[in-house]
Amino acid sequence: MNPVLAIFVDSLKPNSIDHMDFLSTFENQARVKTELPSYSSTCHASMYTGVYPEKHKHFFIWHLSQEASPFRRIAKWSGFIHGYHIKRLLYALSLRKYLFGTALYGFPFFVRHTVDYWSNFAPSIVKFWGEPDMYVGDYPTIFKILSDARIDYQVIWKPKGSLHKIKVRNPVKPFTYIFIGHMDPITHSHGQESLEARKMLIQIDKVIEKVYIEFEKTFKDELFFMVFSDHGQAKIKEKVDLYAFFKSNRKNLNNYLHFIDSCYARFWFKTEEEKKEVVRVLSKMDDKGFILTEKILKHYHAQMPRKYGDLIFYLEEPYAFDIVGSKAVCAHGYLPNHNDLDGICISNRKLKRSVIVLQDIAPSILQALGLSMADYMDGEPIWR
């Protein structure tokens, strides 16, 4: 069994490496094709299980579920809860166990809606990815598989905070996984070519170099080393106010149960007439996006259960929905065929292909550790 050091860097793009002196010295590189949708929660579910979204069925942070909603207890007081700050406080209190118990940085705030509206939705992630008993749908994560195989591992999770606090425990475990989440928020707010982003890339590069040198001294040629990301980001050139668009077409968007992400608008309908009304309005936006058909979803292995929407409208790059409070200049979530959405994989070992998919991550780690990949996995090991 070879020791494995795997480092995940959120939103790292192939051209990011131009600003990373250490990582750029590795010749073994491959582009990573992302998912539909290329949101982190979907991507993580794919790379930790080795299966397509159509199998693990994890697509968005929120899904339709009144029974599981953390807001159901306060929904009855909706008429008495007013004001941004009061709503924000109740929102945070209702979600505190999810924020501290999962791998999420935070949840988008339902700023446009009343508290009783919130109670239609529940978080999709209810546990931390690195838990030894973690499943995504019916599929165990890589961490569950390693736990069952009695292979010791450590997870160092740094979505934010000082990178210099990353410390690898001794003795070193057979599998060490380091999660670095700092690039994603910086790229959203400043862009990846910004001065802020370049400074962060340099910091991340130095931290990775330090950790790699420690492992290389201990394990020499036995070490399997890989750095990978889940997606890139694309520049937003125009924001679309869907509420104003519906109003201009003499319809009130709030009359329909919906949820808007950066480039997806999801709808659930009470009647067929509601669906026809929404389709008529959205068809007038076909210069900016389109409804995700079964054919499109099947092509990307992303057929979605109803809890994620009866109808999903996709806003194409370079557009994004205008969400209150968001000042993002870059976004992800777009279709995987956009090169700007590609992530990257870098290794000290030779790779089979110049392009890989997220489903390849789990079987690659298993092979390096001397374990067989599961028959149900859709990916395959990347090592030559």
C-alpha cells in the first residue's frame, strides 16, 4: 500500500498554475471536467463517491421538503417576523447545526421571502463529508470505504482561515486529505486574474510545497501525490433580474414556488396551468438560457428527482441571476462543456489521460492505496 497525499483546492483552474511556482514544476497534469450543475456540493458528491449525479442524486444545497425543513417550527410565526436583521438572526439560528456539522461554508439567505416560504426547503447536506459513515444517497464516500477497510486517514479541512495553521499529524496516516477552500470566495468576488486571487494562489502554492516536502522526506518514491479541483469559474458579464422579467410579462414570480441559484431557476407547480404560464414567460428568455430537458440531463448523467424541481431553467454563460446581496463577478454552475469551468489535476505520477472527470478521483485514491474500486463506480483510476 502506497501512502497518498491528496490536496483539494476549490476553484483552481488550469491557468491558475501560471501563478504557482511549485505546482507548475509538475509535468503530470490533466484538465478536470466538472458536473451539471457545477456547484461544489454536487461536485464533491461525485468525487467522493465515484458515481454520476444521476446515481448519488445530490444536485443543490437546497431541496423541496417541508418535513425536513429546519424552519418548520418558526413558520407559524411568519406574520410576526419582520425586518432584515431579525429574519437573518432566526435564519442563522435555525441552520446552526448544519453550518457546524457539515462541510458547507454557508447557506444562501432567502432575503426576498417570508419565513413561511423558507419552510418549503431543507438542506441536502446534513453531515460532514469526511465522516467515516458518510453516504451520499445509496453510495458510500471514499472515507466510508477506507473506514470499512480499516485504513487510517486524516482530513484537514480549511475552507477559510489561516493556511499556515495546516498541520499534518504524526505519525502520518496512509491517506491524508487536505481541503483548501480559499480560492472560491476570492474568485467569486474579485475574479481569478485579480491581484487578490494571485496573492492567494501564491500562498496556497507555498503551503502545498511545504507539506509535499515533509511527505517526500518520509516516503520518498512510494508517495502518491495529487492536487485537484472541482471546477473553475467564468466571468459574469450581465445579471438578470428574473422578478423584473416576470413583471414585465405581467406575471408575479412570487406566485410560483421557486428557488433561484446563480444560474438556475427551479420551479414546483401545483397545477399544469401554472407550468404553462411559467414556460410561456421563460420562452421569451431563450436568448440567454433554456429549460433543462430530459435529453440534456441524460447527456450529462444528471437526471434529477422532483425534490430539485419540476422545471429547471438554466441561464447560460456569461449571464447570472441578480440575487439580492450578491456582488459576484465570477460564477460556476454552468454546463461542463465550457472550458472556463474546467478544474485541474496535478500529480507526481504519470497520468493516463489529459482530461479526467470527477468520478475518477475516488477510484484513483483506492488504487493507490491497494484497494479495488467498486463495480458501481463510474470513474476509473487515472494513473498510468
